[in-house]
Amino acid sequence: MTTVLTLAVLALVAIAIWQMTKIFELSQLKSEHAQIANDEDNKNNGYLLFAFMVFTYLITIFCFWKYSKFFLPDASSAHGEEYDYLMLVSFVIIFIVQFITQALLHYFGYKYRGKKGNKALFYADNDRLEFIWTIIPVIVLAGLILWGLYTWTTIMDVNDEDDPLIVELYAQQFNWTARYGGNDNVLGQANVRMIDIDRANVLGLDEGDSYATDDVIVKELHLPVGRKVNFKMRSQDVLHSAYMPHFRAQMNCVPGMTTEFSFTPIKTTEQIRQDPDVIDKVKRTNAIRAERAAKGEDNSDPWEYDYILLCNKICGRSHYNMQMKIIVETQEEYEAWIASQQTFGQTMAASE
Ligand SMILES: [Cu+2]
């Protein structure tokens, strides 16, 4: 690393000296070798401008064609649809505007390139033109911002309407733990100071709190489809971020406080696996894995598509692997699963 930095510094110093000598030469005003652009240079630069525009358009089209298969599938949460739509409309507008303005910019750069004897036209102002190019962006941007603010406040409104399932997401370097409120759907009090690893009280639940006794602590997040979930996020050590891309959900987990996010899953894991884009992605991935298996390499087991909770704040060395599987299932499947889990009270009793 030090070697790279030293080389970089040396290279930069060399460039600085080279540039300084050039400035010095230019200041000498030797007309023969003066580095002032002539008609030929201007023409070349004009063509290069055009070429650059074609290049940016082509690379954009190429990237869409080649990489759009890596996009996330359609949103699996109720609010996600609106969120995606807002994003799509914003991008379409940006694309149209950038297409027109970049074309004009590069075309005029070419058309009015420097030519000997050419004189710039002095054009004071045009009120109507200025009015048009001010008022249109004002209306479009105001519309987008208002719509965005409305969507934002709707998404960020965490309330207790519609009997939401209460789930705690607990972040620590470098894993996730989930906690359900149990039969009463109320989370018991908890604090990092009450963590007792020896007695398996990994989340620091208050053993004296009757609400905590029936809490269920798990390493895999199960959610019933169609029911609103209110997440309460905590962190044990540093800033983490609970990121559930398929549900268009993300919320920071901050040590010393509880943050919240709420969404309703609308597609089960089984349903998302039937999505054509997902089927295609699984096929491609498993083709790579089959190749690996043939060569006897690691990481070659067939892969199944799953929802996932990721950490989206670089929180330390193993941040990249801080994840938890999310399973969205029917109400019956969910009930069967939660009933098969041990409660906090049972775990504590077992550790006595
Ligand atoms: Cu993290």
C-alpha cells in the first residue's frame, strides 16, 4: 500500500512539474509554436464531441440490454409498487430531458465550433424562451417533489392500525436475530445491559417482565403474507441498516435507540419463485454452479431463490455476510412454524 501511495505521489509531482513547464512555455509567447487551437483543431474537437455523444448513448443502451436482468423483481410489499412507480416515472423524465439537452449541447458545440473570422452573435435575452424553460421544470419538479413527499410520509407512517405483527430485528456484528412478541404480540422490555450469554439471554430481555416470557427469538424471519408487520430495530454495537430489498424497505439500526419500519408482504416465497425474472435468474446462477460442481469447486450446490435481510451499513470486517433469510408464507404455515419455536421463558427454564 505504501509503495502504491509513494508511486502515486511521485506521478502526481511529475505531472505538476510538466504542467508548470507548459504554463511557463505558453507565457513566453513564441508565436510559431504557440499552443493555440486552429481551425483544424476546432473541427477535430467538434467531431470528437459528436463521437462522445454517440458513445454515451450507445453505452447506455448497451448497459440496459446487458445488465437489466440483474434488476430486482417486482416489489413484494404493498407500498413497494408505489415506490417503484415513482422511481420509474422519475427516471423516464430524467432520461427524456437528458437525451434532449445532451443532444443539443453536443450539436451546438459542434455547429458553432471556433472558425477563423467567425464572430459570436450577441443575443441579449428572450423573455418568452426563458419563461418556458423556467416554468416547465418548476411544474415538473414541484409535481415530482410533492408526489415524492406524499409517498414518503405514507411509507414512513408506522402506526398500530390493522393489527400489525410486531417483530424486533436485532443487529450485531455480524448477524441478525429476530424476536416475536409471542401470543400477546407484545415485545418484553430489553436492554443490552441485561445480556447474559451464559444463560442464553442473548438479546438482554428483562426476565422480570411478564411480556418477555412468551417472546420467541429466532435466526430466520418468517412473515405471514398479507399481514402488516411493524419492525422495531435495535443494534448492539455499531450502526447497522436493516435492508430488505424485495420489500423496498431499509432502516438504520442505531445503538441506544429503537427505530421502526412497517410494511405488508404481498407475495409468498413460493410465489416469488414463480416470477419469470426470478426463474431466469435461478437458471443462470445454477448453470454457473453446475460448472463449478463439474470442476469440483466450492459453492456449487443448486441455489434456491429466497427473500433476504441484509446489512446495508459497512459495519466491519464481515459486514458483507451479515444476512438473514426471510420466508413469507401463508397464515397457517406461519402459525405452525411459530408454534414449533421455543419461547424465551422455555429457553431460560432450560438453562437453569
Ligand atoms: Cu451490519
